[in-house]
Amino acid sequence: MVTISVIKADVGGYPGHHSVHPDLIKAADQVLRGAKENGLLTDFRILACGDDLQLLMTHWKGCDNSEVHGMAWEAFLRATDAAKNLKLYGAGQDLLSDTFSGNIRGMGPGIAEMDIEERPSEPIVVFMADKTESGAWNFPLYKMFADPFNTPGLVIAPGVHMGFEFEVYDLFEKKKVVFKTPEDSYDLLALIGASERYVVKRIRTKDSKKVAAVTSTESLHLIAGKYVGKDDPVAIVRSQHEFPALGEVLEPFSFPFLVKGWMRGSHHGPFMPTSFEQAHPSRFDGPPRVIAAGFQMNNGYFVGPVDLFKDPSFDRARQKANEVADYMRRHGTFEPHRLGMSEMEYTTIPAVLDKLKDKFVPI
């Protein structure tokens, strides 16, 4: 089985939280190129979304392989050194440990991996986001794999008509639960609508248990115990035949739904689908961005990427996102633009409350 691994990290922004400097990409490229020459990797691509460095890799080592994870960690360390040399903002901010411990999970970088038996034709989409949390995938994944108004294949295509299994993580309690659609749809929605706590980790076909999609679920503030940046998650989605068609996979992003993140990770804002070259958030450090890289897999090699959101048919989604951004910004520091108090506990709000504690008096 071929393994597709997507591992990302923010190791330095240029300027501020805007972009990834080319020197960081060059530093990571040297490490991954060496790994390919040595036979550890079959293929790789390096992309960027906002200030996040994205490593897309294929190999035959399986998920959670320590060699592959260690190599990715080394790539991020090299990129961090380049960021420090350039005095970039937040150099190494997603690397929450000084040493690699055999698995990159829980160390800061986001990771999505899947082991697959390649089909005769294997189209995949890698979604990459900036300025938002891991729960941002809940809405579009439900639309892709459980909503017949988005995915008519659920009604008319025999390959997907039986529905799917959703594996959902409880990030607070560190537990997971599996729902089947359509029969468990209401229970599923009851949880994943609370996207800070419950996130879709994996989707499989109900009958053959083939993996259909996988996401990164690393939550930086839960790992670090404080705000160190947004999760900026990634997702891998397979397409066609027993999975939703490519157009059904992309359709949820024609609506710029609200996600958490944006400025200082503390605001709701529209999720804007953009081309690769437009994935550089600047207005109020946003709005949150998502890009979609399309590939055909060929015996473990990437054929692509195709910049799927470059399509002008997403122009109206971008226009609507700007209109929503205008509306939300008019609220200033008031909710619902700013996140609720329960979600601000990793920002400066606790310090403000502590400073004011002696000024409160009984009513």
C-alpha cells in the first residue's frame, strides 16, 4: 500500500503572518530531495498556504513511520534556521519540542496520512488552510459525504449510495466515536457542529472500509496550553467511483462559511477559497484561506498539482467572503466577530480578568 503523508508547520512568516519565504522552501526541499534519492520517499511536493509550509509526500513505509516523521521534522528545523537567519516572524513557532521523539504527532505540526491501494485511476485533493482551526473541515466534509443536495451521487450513483462512516475525535476528552450516514446523521451533526471540540478525523466507505478522507486534528492551544498560533489544518480527500466526484468534493467551498481563527486566532471569519498565488492573508491577517491541490496518483507518484480553486467559478465565493468580512469587521471587538469567552481562555483574556479580580464587588 502506498502512504500519502501531508505534514505542515508554521516555522516563520514573511512579513508577519503573510507568506512563506522562498528560502524556507529551499531548505525543506534539500531535505526531502535527499530522502527521495535515498529511497525513503517515493515522491514529494512542497507547497505553501499563507505562512504555513506544506510537505506532501508519498512512500511505502505506512502511517506514523518514524523515519518519515523524523525526516519531516528535520525539514522543519532546517526551514526554522533559515527563518531565524532572515529574522522572520514566529520562527519555529509550531515546533513545540526541542527534540524529535519518534513520532511528529503531538509536537506541533499538523499531519494527515492515509494508506491506500491505488485504484486504476486515483484522483485526490489535498486541502490546505491558513488562519483557522482543525474543525474547519467539519462542514465541508459533511457536505461532501453526507449531504445529497451537495453530492447527488449519494442518491443516483451506486458506488456511494450506501453512505459512509465518519470517525470523530473529541479533542478535549481524547476519545473517538464512529457514526454511519445517513442513519446516524443527526447524532453526527449534534457533535461536529461544535467544531472546537469535535472534529472529523477520518471517513471510510461503510462496506469495504476504504479510507475516503483524513484530516489533521492537532490543536496547538491544547498541546501548548496557551495560544501559539492557529492549527491551520490539512485534509486529503479521494475522489470518483466509490467516493464523491471531484466537483462534489469542491462544491462545499462555493459557500464561504464562517470558521474560527483570523486575527490572533480570536475571531470568526469567512473561509475564502483561493488560488495558490492568492493564498496570502493580509486583511486583518485574513480572511482565513483554503487552497485545493488536485493530483492523479501514479504508482506512488504525484501527477500534478492542479490549482483547483483558480477556477473563476469560485469568484463569487471570494466576493461573498469579502462582503462577509466587511460585515463581521464592523463588530470590532464584540461577539460574534470575536470568539466567545470559553474559547478565549488561551489568549490575554485570563490575564485581564486576573488584573481586575480585586475590582469586582458583589451585586
